[in-house]
Amino acid sequence: MDQPASTQATLPPELAQAAHTLFGDRLDLAAAYAELLATDGVVRGLIGPREAPRIWERHLLNCAAMAERIPDGASVLDVGSGAGLPGLVLAIARPDLTVTLVEPLARRTAFLVEAVQQLGLTKAVRVFRGRAEEAAAGTRDSAPLSADIVTARAVAALDRLAAWCLPLAVPGGRLVALKGASAAEEIAEHTEAVSRLGGGEPELHQCGVGVIDPPATVVEVVRERVVGPVRKKSPKRSRGGRHRGGQGRGR
């Protein structure tokens, strides 16, 4: 397959000011990542060919705008990272962060490992191949993971997202999810489910106001309580020690 032209990832002049604001002196690094997405990312099927010319507008700037909701020096876990969105963008925009990219698919994690190396981010970014549940529980080769901030972008509806992400947040930590136009509806529909999972009331924030148009829509949930796994109830026993409704074994 022919390599796509890297000119597809060129920063459009009308977005230059926003990119400078969000990436500062690491704009060249962001441009190198944009080129990776528009070339290897397209070849490997991580980014659609039609997305390549819109990488800055639809992907990099939106993800970078989320950084305003993340405190200085925070640890970040990016669930379902895919091509590194938003986790790798946040690591580029915010060198003070330590970021772990959580992704179960081998072809995606291979791309992420190579991208981290090529961009010179190996000290700040690591890649974990596995599902969110495996990251939270730990594996034979890895201790359980947790972070101050857990991010996600276009992964799932808020109830499922909270089930996967809140166990990865430290108590008092936050899920910071990049959402679309239906964010308010998701909050209304899933607030009760989020509460059962130990989360506080979801909050809606607009990021990058005055910098990007439209601003990025973010839903935040604080992990207020640690909720253990639901255990199946054992059958009730009668006073005689036998299971109710069942027949005792004969001698």
C-alpha cells in the first residue's frame, strides 16, 4: 500500500493560533504526531483516509483542549486509547503529566509503542496492552493500575464508561471523558448508574472556549466511593441447615 502524503497533516493556517495556544513550544512535536496519524495511522487502519486532512481540527485540538481540566503533575490513564487520542495528545501538550495508554488490540498497541518511541516520549508515556478491567485488576506481568485522572474519547456510553474507568481512578480522582453533542442527555440518563458505581454527579464542561470553535465537550465524574464487585448471594439456609426450597440429601 502506498504511503499517504504527509501534506494531509499540514496545520491549516486558520487553526495556527489555536494550535500555538494549546501546544506552545511543543507544537513541532504535535505536528510530528499529526504526520504519523496521517501516514502510518491511515495505513494501519487506525485513522480513516477521510480523517487525515481534518486531524488538527477533529482530533488534536479537541484533545489538547481537555488539558485545562487536568491538574499539574497528574498521572493519567487513557482507556481505549486507539491511536493515542486523547492520551498521547495530552502527553505532548503537557510534559508535566505521566500518561499510560490502555488499549487491548495488538495492532493499535504496536502503533502506540512506535509512536511513543519516535516522538521521544518514553520517559512520560507507557503503553499497557489489555482491557480496562485487566488494568484495574492487574495481570501476571503487571500490578493493578490507577491514576489521578482517567480519560476516554468516543469509547462508550457514560454508564459503561464509568464501570470501566472509575475503578482505575484513585479515590477522589476523576474520569474526564471527551463527549459529543449528546453529553447532556447521557448525564440525564446515566447519573443514577454512575452513582451506584461510586461516582459523584457528572458535570459538563466546555474546554477551549475562545480558542477552538466549537469548544470541546467534556464530562467529569469524581470517584467518591470505592465500590467492590457485586457478589452473588449464597442460598439461604433453614434452621436445620438445609437449603430452603431444596431437598436434603439422604443418609
